[in-house]
Amino acid sequence: MIITTTGEVPGKRVVRTLGLVSGNIVRSRNIGRDVLAGLKNIVGGEIKEYTELMAMSRRDALKRMITEAEQMGANAIIEVRFVTAQVATAAAEIMVYGTAVIVED
């Protein structure tokens, strides 16, 4: 599966547009990560526990979008974008979306 943030794939042409595809996940923090993050707030620096949580969430959302595109018969997704939103005090949503297409050389 080819995934790009641009509207085209270099060296290929879009021969069919299949439609919008998306993937999302809502993740909440947990007490263990919050304790470590609280300690990091005192001394400063990157809160690696939250960075890892967000990276895992992006990967999971991306996998869901790819699965949806594959079910439609796509071999590429163009114009891919990520959106993040806080949905509760300790939870955030990661959403990824794009256009499923078929590309050829």
C-alpha cells in the first residue's frame, strides 16, 4: 500500500478514485504513565511515556485506514492527514484520513 500526503504518487497515475477512508482510535492515559509524567514535569524534558502512547495510537489508526482502503480494492492512499482531539480529561482521539485510489505506472 502506497501512502502519501500529496495528491499524486511520483511515477504513477491515479486511474480510479475509490473514496474517503479513515481510521481512528481513542486512547486514555493510565495511572502508571501519569505518575512518571508528573515526575518529568518537575524536572522538565520530554515525557517519553506520552510520546510512545501517541506514536502507538497513530500506528493503530493508520492500520485501520489501510485495512479500509484494502477492502475497497485500493493500492494507494493519497492526501493523507492526521487530526488529534481531546475527547475527555484523560483521553485523546487520533484520526487519520485520505483518499483511496488505484494507481498504475
